[in-house]
Amino acid sequence: MKTTIDLPDDLLIEVKKRAAERRTTIRALVECGLRRELNQEKPSPAARPAIRWVTVKGGLPRGMDVRDRARMMDRLTHDRS
């Protein structure tokens, strides 16, 4: 089956070099890489850290906007000083 993939130029250059070094085709390298990726063991659910949500009463301080990371960092570092 044929398909088209869009690769960054630098990656394609490296793939072409590797294919030439190994005297093989880009297709063979892509196929090998995909098979290797698909055959890797999947991490068990226990191996992944669970997200633990922590909630407290009180809410955000006045003027705190969770969408403004820079201001939040300023506020957090200023409050520690």
C-alpha cells in the first residue's frame, strides 16, 4: 500500500544518508522503524503515575489568572521572598 508522509527536511536528509550507508531503501528503513515501534512493550497501567488531584477551599488569590503563566510565576516567587 502506498501512502505519503511529510517529514522535516533534516530528518529526511538523515534517512537518505542512513539508507545509502546500509545500501537499502527509505521504504525499508521506515518499515523497520514502524515495526520496531509497534512491537515495543506497552507500559502497564501500574507503571504510569496516577494523577492525584488536590483540592482546597479558598480559590485563587485576587488578580491571579491561570492563563497568565508569567504573572503566576512572578506571584509565586514574590510570595516566597
